Amino acid sequence: MTDKYFLFNGIKLLYSDELDGGASYHANLFIPVIKRLNVKFNKCLEMFAGTSITGLLLVLEGICSYIELVDINPDVGKYVLYNIKSTSLESKAKLIISDLFKEIPNNRYDLIIGNPPRIPDPSKVEPLKYLKAVDVDYSLHERFLRDLHLHLNPKVLT
């Protein structure tokens, strides 16, 4: 894996192409849009966090006070922990290796974001090692959306 750095407003985050599910591209688009909403969230969750670019930027930009970064792939750990430490967010961010909500069954969040895998047929992924791209029959999407409401605080924006 070749390490790269993502830059956003002078913030430098480590990632690799193999573990980047798209945040190195879409975080530059997503963060300014959500920031314009001028809403602050206390406890946030990024599902399918990968190397944590988007989730950590939510905290660094003052959109979230605290974030839990969830991914099934343990290979993201070195990047997430490096990024948390290099941005001094040890008390505001936590990595959880989990198959969706399995390791966080009773947690509730004010904001949940996620960028699930997009390719339903693994045979169309070159090379097959790219876990980030595969969602056979969109089953991850289905499970994520089915259980999402169980983890959202009901009165965040009221």
C-alpha cells in the first residue's frame, strides 16, 4: 500500500488508495455543504469510515463534538489511529472495528453518515482485494438502512 495525504483547509490526513472508499474526493464536497447548514451535533457516527477522513473533518470543522468511526476492515486501524493522534482528537474520536452496528448495539447518535460499498458483483472489481467496493446484492445497504433508525436520537433537530 502506498500512503498518501489528504489536505483540507491545512489539515493533513493519511490514507491509502486501497482503503479509501472515496473520501479523498467527496470530503471536499460534503464538508462545506453540511457546514453551511450551521447545525452542531454532539455524538456522531461514521459507518464505513475507511481511513476516517470525513468523520474526523466533521469534528475538526466543529460540526460534531465527538465521533465514532466504524469499519469492518481491521486494516484501516493504523490509518485511523494515526489520523486521530496527528489531529489531537484522542478524546473526541474512537475507532470501532465492527460489522455495521454489531459492536455498538445500544449506542445512539445525533448524526450518522456513511459511504457504503457500491459494486454488487465482486467479479467486476479489479483487483478483488478492494473490500471497499463490494456489496453483494446491496445487502450492506439494506442492513445499514434497516437498522439506522435504531441508532439515531429521535429529537436532534426539533
